[in-house]
Amino acid sequence: MYRGFENIPYNWHEQIINLLAERIVVVDREGIILYINEAYCEFLGTTVEDAINRPVEEVIENTRMHIVANTGQKELASLHPINGSEMIANRYPLIVDGERVGALGTVMFRTPEEWRMYKTKIQRLVEELKYYKTKVEKELKSKYQFTDLIGNSPAFLAAKKLAERISESHSSVLLIGESGTGKELFAHAIHNNSMRESMPFVAINCASIPEHLLESELFGYEEGAFTGAKKGGKKGQFEIANNGTLFLDEIGDMPLAMQSKLLRVLQEKEVQRVGAQKSIPVDVRIIAATHRNLEKLVEEGKFRQDLYYRLYVIKIEIPPLRKRREDIPHISSNLLKKLEKKFYRKGIELSPEVKERLMQHSWPGNIRELENVLERTINVLDGKTIEVVHLPLYLRDLETESTSKNDSQTVSIEPMQFTPAPIAPLKEVLAQAERKAILNALDVTNGNKQEAAKLLEIGKTSFYEKCKTYEIK
């Protein structure tokens, strides 16, 4: 019969054992040393000849080999203090023909230096693991409180007070508002003021994830569920947010097929990973947000009515910036403090003319656009006061429009003969207006085409096609 160990010459055995990382000792049932390799003896400060046939506890301090030989209970990865160091020891009972005959012991480190080297490597891995764990925990924590929601206009205060009042509930919340109004900040604040504040806050943008990836992102997948699936599978956002809050941004852009699956999860309170056979119970509060008119989408058959009512338990409408212009100076001041840290600046202020100019603008991009404008002004600012000249061109042009209106009120107009402007084809006029609107949107979003498409309330594909048609890069 073939037995692999017998193929190795007997005089090789000793050297093979000595070359192993572990230091080895073998005792009989009474704890008498039958074998110990040279490397172990070197570490113990003895010789093989002196150690053989002696009780193990006389040779190895703090040993438990005689106990394992007697009880037959193995001890794995035990800390073993020897010569002022803590070694890692494994102890196994030896069973031959069904009878306990002794025990085998191994120690991983030959010298204290070797242990320290190993400990250093492990410590680095532990610290790295701790760093990433802390990073993930921070990312799953909500960042904003209700004190971070700036504004005193009646419409904004009403939305803020309603959000505070319902934050302790477990019911779903639907945040309605234009792009850039601060829907995500509201979601963070609601979570932070709830009984779930110590649990995860997970945010996911339904519009930014490709349709074929959205299901696995939300619900996770099992190992081997599809080509490229991660070994061991992957948790979905629902599982990660368990006992906490899941913020579904741009819910109005979720595909119909996914809406059905989301509705099932909300009704059954359980998720089923892609490729899995069993369901996993989850307890998650949903906060959804959209800039789109969900009622209209329901009428058009683009959004499930049953899901709409499931989300519509509590509805909070966040007013756009143009409907709370009185808040703009206060919001601007708050944003400047935030930007000062980013640019290592201090004491930046807005001139009275700039405040007036900011309050005149309609802000289609809302607070996101306002922050973008302020960041650009700081980049070109030499002193500490932001003047009109530092503003983007489209905001400086407001002066011309305002001046023209004032002039028309003070100057008496004499009867004049006007030559009618040439009439251009309607198609050409519409194309020029469309091109100008796209350029303005790109200027507002600092060239971000996805955000520009949202401002214009058209799809990304349509937006890119129009840019190609009008040769806008």
C-alpha cells in the first residue's frame, strides 16, 4: 500500500521537522518527553539529550502538555509565556488505534525577536483594519443636524418643523424639492434626530446606478449568482442599513421593474439576495427624495401607484431658493464659513451689491448652484470682500438687465419709427433658445452635464444628443 511518508528517507525526517516554522515536542500519556527538536531546545536553552525522557513540566515552563495528554482535549492558538515572551502554542492529543497514547505540541516562534517581528506585522494589519472599519462607520453615519438647515422664511421653517416633528416616527418619508434644495441634508437631520441615530444611515442615488446593477446594489447577491460575483457574495444596502435608515435619492428615476421589488421589500420587511433561495428579515426606515412630479408619473404609468402611497406616508416639500430669497444672505454667510476651511481663508464677506445681486437671481440650481458660485468667487478673490466683478458673467449681466429696466422708467420715450425685426423660422428660433438654455445650465453646474440635464428636467441621453447637435462640448 502506498504511504507518502514512507517514500521519504528516514534520515531526512529530523531535518524536515527542524525546518518547519513550529517548534515541536512529543510526550507520552504520563507527560514524559519522547521527542523534542533541536530548534525548540535552542530556544529553551537546553539540549535534546538533556530533555528526552524527562517530565515535560521540568523542561518547558508553563507547559500544559501533560494535561492535554491526560484529558485528550486539544488546545489551539493558546498564549504560552516562555522565557519572558508570549508564544502561540497548539497542543493535540495523539490517538493511535483508538487509544490515547500521548500529545503533540508546537510553538510557532523560535525567538522573542521572531515573535516581535510577527507581532509588528499583525499590528499593522490590525491598525489598517481598524482604520477602514472606522472609515466605513463614519460613512454610515449621518452628518447633519437640524441646526445645519439654514433659513427663516415661513415656507422653509414649516418644512423644517414638520421634519423635526416626524423624525422620531418609523414611517416612510417622501422629500419633494428641486435639485439642490437640500433634500439629503433633511434626510440626514431626520435620521440624526430619530431613535435610529446610533444605527447606520445609508444613502443611495437611484439615478446614478445602471439599471442592471441596481438590484444587486439594493438587495445584495450570493456567491456565483452571476459572472464576476464576489466570492462569498455581497450584502445589499438594505442589509447594511438594517435597524437604521435608507435614503433613496431620486426615487422618481427608479425603473418600473425595480419599483415592484422595492414595494415587496417594504411590505414584507425582508430582502432576497440575487441568486439566493431564502429571504433575510430587515428593519429599515425609508426616506425617499425626488425633484420630479410623482403624481404626474403615476398618471403616465411611469411610477407605481401602490409604491407612491407606500412612500407618501409623510410628505415634506422643501421650497426652492427663489421662493425664500430672504434666506440667501444667511445661507451665503454659512457657505462661506464652510468654504473658508477648504481654502484656508478667513473673514471673507459679501459686499452689499453682491448680496442684492444674489437675491435678484432665480437660482435654478438652488443651494448647490449658490455654493458653486461662491467657490468660484473665492478662487479669483484677492482681498476679503466679494464684489460684483468677482461673480460669474451670467450674474454680472443682471446689472445690465436691471439698469435697462430703470432707464426705461426715467427716460421719456418720443414717438419713433421702428423697423420690424426680420422674422426667422420658428424652428431656428427654438433651436437658438434651446442652445442658450443648455449653455446656461452648463455654466450654472460648472460643466457637469448630468446636473445640467437635471436642471433642464430632461434625460441624460437626450441632453447628450442635443449637445452633439448644437456642437456643445
